[in-house]
Amino acid sequence: MDVLAKFHSVIHTSWRIIIPKATREFYEIEQGDVVELLLIKYQDKKPQIKKQFLGKVGEHGSVIIPKTVREVMDLKPKEIVEVIMLDHHKPTMRQVKENK
């Protein structure tokens, strides 16, 4: 598994995490791109549970954590999780046209 970036993020009350600006700039990640993320929840400084998902990048680098992931990981707002970015994709022109 290749790792593009690793960072910690607070879970916002709207179930969003934020990809740091420097990471977005380095990989040229923009709003509308898709990222593959691995979330790791820690307890007593030991990894408790890991879940991987795809998310669409929103305003200011935000990504919504899917409900199924939140439930399985028993995530709560204001918790800090470790985020590993595995990949990112730009939408193709075909995908952009289909969404209009």
C-alpha cells in the first residue's frame, strides 16, 4: 500500500475532516476531486479500528466521512483520527458532463 500523505484531523460536527492545505497544494487536489482515504481510530495510543473509503473533496479540502464508516468505527464529533491518503483522482470530462 503506497501512502501519499499521513495527517491527523479533528472530526467536525458535520462529519467532515479537512485535508491540510499544504497536502492539497502539493498533490494539486481541488474541489470535486476524489480521494481514497484510510481512517484510523486510536484508543490508549494504539490503533483500534481502520476503515478505507472514497470521498469527494469539498470546499477548503473537506471530505465527508460516510455514515457506514462513522457507525462501524463509532466515531464522534471532535475526536481526532489519523488519516492516510492512499490516492486521488481528477474527475474526467465525461464524468463532469454526466453530472450536469
